[in-house]
Amino acid sequence: MKYLNILAACIITLMLATACDKKSNDEPSPWLVADHTLLIYIAGDNSLSGYCKENIKLLKEGLLNAPDDINLVIYKDNRDSGDGLPVLFQLKRSYDNLTNAARIDTVYLQKYKQELNSCDPDVMTEIVNTTFKTFNTTVKGLELWSHGMSWIPSSQYTPSTRFIGQDENNFLELWDLRKALEQCPKLDYISYDACFTGMAEVAHELDGVCDYIYGPITEIMGFGFPYDTMLPILASCKNKTSVESALVECVDDFSKSSSFDRFGYTITLLKTEKADDLATAVAKLRKASENKLTELSANPKAYEARMQHYGRAVVGTRYDFYDLADYVDYMAEDGDANIQAILSEINSNNIVVAYANSPYFSDGGLEKINLSGCKGLGVSIPEFFGLTSQQEKLIVCYELTKWGHKVMYGI
């Protein structure tokens, strides 16, 4: 199996090398203009494809208006008519020699002559490594732009529609994302323009490959992030000590955007290194509160209303995601001194650096969600999965995540 994996990696590398059309000598060269590089990884061969151009337009506006420089690199794979093959390029701000007017130049790093599966972990590894080899800067950021469904695997749904990335009928599962990024330089942050990514399971899975994750707890509509105002904030981050403050400012900026007036929003900033301690404490709480686990499993509907949920009732009759704070408070009810000590341990964990949300979120038709109980961190509750054959598969998949394995078994 080891030799097969090596062979597969070699084939992917060869495919990427032969499938791309390197820039010609008369094209501008990549320009290292700052010590902060952001790669926007657009896996857009799906129903979001039509939003790609508008998002890139906002990125260009943000780059034009930024008071500081940033190396903005985009990997784009979408199915727009006449614009469907993958491409890796830099958007570079330059100035007219006569008028000194700012403009955005496109510098192509690679033009691929054939379609790629952008949700293949080996493809992602190659794209990320190519970017940060070309732009080996102090601050490294990655944004994943696609459909998302936290840790829940594509095999749970028929037809499959989302997860941590979708390319046609191919999906990037959370654990495969971790494996892909383990082969890359460590990232300072990962930003998700993808649904349901501000979750404990995601933060824990990516501990070690990035320091922060920034993303929505609910769904996010197709028009995406307010890049025109977000990018200038990120451009102001020039060293590792300013990464957190820049991302906190992005949270605040998100809450001011009028783009979300119709549908609402959630956004959270999580520190990944705190996830393992939190998972350990939640595991201890579950072990010390077995009577509460029995209550949840026996009659989840009676307790669901007590917990902030984040929408999409697709697993049986239960929602996929709830706020961790409500879940912990329920588990710790009527606890002895030991449980109260565990609760204090959980409450003192500062995995949530900053978050913001509107009073309500609406996905445009299915449901209007009251967000009054949002505390900035989503989580799945295994006792809500149910006992049907399909739902039992979720338990198996849940245990594949680092968070799920830790909270279920304490290891």
C-alpha cells in the first residue's frame, strides 16, 4: 500500500506538470510585494460556479483599495462557460507610469490544459506548495472557497451537495483536507468561504496545520465574504504577531457589511491549539454525566429546543450542528463538585477569539433561525444521530475525526 501511495503521488505530480502551460517570456513575472501571502483556493465546479467572477471582482476592489500590499494568489477551478479549466494566478497591483493610476494585473503562474479534481488531496497539496514556494513569506494564509458541511462526509447524502469542498461529484472530506495540508508549510490561518466551518470538529482536525480558522457557523450565501473591505484589513497584517488582531478586525468588519442584511450571518475566529484541551474537557464532562447522555439518546426532541441550533435538519429529524455552550450547560446541570470543576475548565478555554452574528439567519426560504444563543462555536451531538442504518454510519465517520474520537472515548 505504501508503494501504491508513492506511485499515486508521482502520477499526480506528473499530471500537474504536463497539464499546465507555463507563462510565456513576454508575460509579467510573479512579484513578491509583501511578506504576507494569501492563496484563495476556489473549488467551484459545483452550483456556486456562477458566483466566482463576482467574488474575484470584490477581491480586485479590495486589492486596489488596500493601504498596504499583499501577495494575492488565486487557484480557480469553476465551470463558467468558456472559463472552465483550472488556473493559478496572482492579482498584482501596479501603477500607470504617466497617470500613476492604480490597476490590477493578472500574472498567470500555471494554466492547466485539462480538468483537475480540485478536491483530490494530492492536487491541493501541489497547489499550496507551489504557491508558498513561489511566495515563501513570513505570513501564510489560505482561503477555501466552495461548499462546506464541517466534518459530515459526502457519503451521508444522496445526492451529495457539499462538505469541505466539492468538484462536480468529487468531495474533499475534513480528514483528507488535514492530510493534504500536513504535506505543506504550516499556515498562520485558514479562512473558509464555505458553510458550517466554524465548528469544534474543524478546529481540532486542523490543529498543527494552521494557527487560526475563520469561518461561518451557519451556512453562508453564495455571494460570499465582503472581500472589498476584508482584503485591506488582511493586507495590513505584515508579521505573525499581527495575524490575530487582523483577523479579529475582519470579524468586526464582517458585522458591518450590508451584504448580509437580507439573510443574516455568523462568523467566528478560532484558535486551533486550544481545541485538544477543550475536547479533553468535554470528554470528561460526558463521562461524568452519563445520565444526561441517556436522556439525550432516549428522547432528543425533548432537549433539542433548549440548544441553539444552526440549521439544516438533514440527519433524521435532528439538526447537524448546535452551539457548544448550550450543550455543555445542559450536560453540567445538577452536577457535583467534580462536574463544576470540569465546567470551569471548559469555560476558561479561549478557543473562541472573536465572533459576530446577526439576530437571525435565513437561507433564503427553508428556515429563519434565531441566533440569540450563538456563542461562537458549533458542534455536533452524537446522541442526536439516531439509530437508523444511515445514521449509525455517522457515528463511524464521527469517530474518524480527532474531535469525535476524543469526546467519545477520551483518547
